[in-house]
Amino acid sequence: MLSAVARTSMRTRAATRVLRSDHHHIPSPNGMNLPFDTQKKGFKFLYWGSCIGFASLPIVAAWWQLRKGNGNKDY
């Protein structure tokens, strides 16, 4: 006799198999589903520059707030 957990997992697995079926797959070539051209020369610099810029923004903002808070006007 199966436990309640085993029966539930078997039911869930059977139901998700139907949901994951590949009936509506639309083939798309590499990068054709993106709203920008990834094959341009400057794309990698723009991409990595924006990643670094957006990732460093909270660090720069925290540094600015901590620096500003000590009452020193010599930025």
C-alpha cells in the first residue's frame, strides 16, 4: 500500500507530463526572438557595461550616502 505522499507525487507527475507536452513549440533561430540585434560589434560592450553599471549603482549610492552623512563638506 502506498503512502499519501507517494500517491500525491505520482498524481502530480502524471498531470505535469501533459502540461509539458511540446505541441505548441514555435522554432526560432538563435537570437531572433530578442528585440535587439546580438550580432552587432558593440553589443557585448554595451551589455557588459550596462551589467557593471547597474550592479555598481547601489554600491555608489551607499558610498555617497555614507560620505554625505558625516557633515564633511569636502566631497
